[in-house]
Amino acid sequence: MKEVILNNGVRMPIIGYGVFKVSPDECERCVSDALSVGYRLIDTAQAYANEEGVGNAIRKSGIPREDIFLVTKVWISNAGEEKAAKSIDESLRKLQTDYIDLLLIHQAYGDVFGTWRAMEKAYRDGKVRAIGVSNFQEARYFDFHHYVDIKPMVNQLQCNALIQQRRIEPLLAETGCSMMAWGPLGGQGVDGIIKSELLANIGAKYGKTASQVALRWLTQRGIIAIPKSTHKERMEQNLDIFDFQLTDDDMAQIATMNQHDTGTVNFSDMQFVKYLIETYG
């Protein structure tokens, strides 16, 4: 499995399995399937309400804990130093593990600096191997990075062939922060990737699907991808992307697909932020 080396030296698989919108009832089965076909990076979050299913699947898999890279996120309702610290311990309990490989702030709102202080302490105490943020767009990320002691190691953003995050890419590179893509095949009802004629035509040269080309395009950019599927066959297909290499011309053609960098969820939209704070803050 190809890896990304984070800015603190921790090695992270470049492709993993995400459990966003996987129901608690089927999460254990899905993660068990993902582990059985070869995934070693599992991405969950407190807000997904399925950390326990992830923990059960890992415990029952028989795979050594050190061979699995586990990611979770602190939700806005747990923002602030004291609440975040308690929530980290609760995530450890639900995940049935002594440490989390990567812990992220899920949203860029609430007391993110208090949350980060709790995460820094957890990092220093060995409860967490790496820390980062999620959904921090360019200006918000720059502001946050400037004021914290331990710099973010990962920024998880919606990133795919249609939403390429080109604007923030130089800033992340400059600050040594790796990009992790949620919704790497679209997400939030976007199906323009799996139905793309351009991606399908490129894939035909290699005997690959449009989805496989889209995931290979991300990983060739050094971006960590976490596709989700509840079907074992699709999980296998999404993982089978390392036996071919896209050419420079292929990469350039895919770059023309970019529509915008905001994503299907505008995390700076006032109504969205108002909803987050009034509902969970």
C-alpha cells in the first residue's frame, strides 16, 4: 500500500475506507469487509455515530492494531478544551483502542483553539499519533495554522475531479500539511465523476473504470482518498488502482474537469454556519 509521510514522520496509507453515512447497524459489517479486502485506513467521526461499529470490526478482524490507521474527528458539540478532552477519551472507548492514529477538528467553528489545545495534549500524551483539521478552507486554515503551537498535519476537504481544491494546494504544500479527500468520487449527490465520459475513455486504455481513474488521479497528486461503499465488490474495485499510471496528458485532461473549489457544501455560507452553531454549539 502506497503511503504519505505526514509532517511529523507518521506514515499514512494514501487510500482508505470512509464510513460517512454508513448506519451504525451496518458499520461493523462494512468495515469488516473493507479490512478483509485490504484497506488499512479507516475514517470515522464522532458525528457519524458509528465509532463503536468501527471498533468492533477492528477488534474482531484479528489484524494487529499497529497495522491499521484509524481516523476520527471531534464534533462541534464537543468543542472547547474540557469537552474535547472528554470526547477524545470517549472516542477511544468506543473505538476500543489505546490510541487514535489521526484526530481531526471536524468543522472550522466553535472553540477550535480550545479543542486544538486538548488535541495537542492528547498528542503529547500518546493518545493520538497525528492531529489535523477538516473542512478548513484557505483563509480559515491560514489563520488557524498561524496561531497554534503544533501545526496541522492533515486538512480533510471535499476534493475530487470536479472539486479539485487547487487554490489551497500551494498553502498546504508551503505549511507541510497533507490533503485528505472526502467525497473523492463526488459525494452529496454528485454523480458527474462515475458517469464521466472523459474518465471512462481514459480508463478504457488501462482496463479501468471512471471511478478508478478518479481515485488514481487523486493519489498521483499525493492526496489521501477515502471512498465509501457498502458493497464489497466496489470496495475491492476502489482499492485496485495501483497497477497503472496516468500520463501527464491524462492528468492535464482531468484538470479541465474542475468546476470550483468551494465544494457541494459551502462551509463559509452564513446559513450553514448559523445552522451548525445554533444546532450543535
